[in-house]
Amino acid sequence: MHMDKKNIKQKRTFVPQSIGDTLRKINRKFSSKYNRTEFIINSKWPEIAGSYFKEYSEPLNVSRVRDFENDVGETVYKNYLNVSVAPAAAIEFQHFKDTIIEKINTYFGYKAIIDLRIHQNYIPKYTHMKQNKNKQIDKNDIEFVKQNVKEFQNPDLKKSLLNLGNKITTEDK
């Protein structure tokens, strides 16, 4: 028996999707690059390190070192957070190391990080925010963004998209 094979193309459906579904795909990309602990530490670093150390330090990664095997035969690891710190702030960061470890472990609710490994590297301050404030948006760009969002009914969504479009066109220049 011979069956005819047809070129079956999937029909495109234009079903609205929530932003959460789209963001879930993006988060999957980053969560596969970093493990959950690294992702949370990187995203919450300004809160963990404080206002002073967020300018002079940056978490690099979490290294796992084999510690021992428990009664069941599972391997238990110790997690160390590698942090890049500017040389000028390294000594002070060393003094506040225990406080930072305590903040991380309090956030997770368990002993997620055993110790910090400090790497003295220069970390430049980010100045691109100051530079973007001085840039002006062309009237053509504003009109282009307005034309693309004029059909939206929801005023909050329209305003958010206008702000996003203006921000993107400002950064492109």
C-alpha cells in the first residue's frame, strides 16, 4: 500500500500570547547559561553587596568543590562565589565578606554559599546612562514609533510601547 505524502504546512495562527510566555523563553536561555543560584546572585547583586560595593565589585560565577559523600552515597558539594573586586576596594570588601555571605544565605534560606573567593580586577564604572541622557530623539523617530503603535486600543500598552521605542531609538544613536 502506497500512501500519498502531501506537503502539509502548518497553518499560522495569530493567537495573542501573554508577555509572560515570551519572557519565559528568554529566561530559559539565561537559566541554561547560569545555574539558578548564579542567576539570582547576579540579578540581586546591588541589594546583596550594598550601594558602595555594587560600584566596585561584580559576581563572576559559583564554583562547586566536592566535600564528602553522605550516608546514602550522594556527593555533597561546597559552593564558593567568585567575585571580581576593584583593587581599591578589595581590603574593605574582605572585611565585609562575612556580612555579604550572610545576606546571600539569608536570601536563599539555606547555606547556598560557603565562602567568597576575591579576584582583584579593575571594574570600570558604567557611564552609558549619563551619555544617553544627553542624546536627542529625531522627530522622524518619534513619528515612526507613533505610527507603529497607533492601532493599539489599550492606552497603558500604547504608552509603554512608545516609551520603549523612544528608549531604543535613543540607545541606537
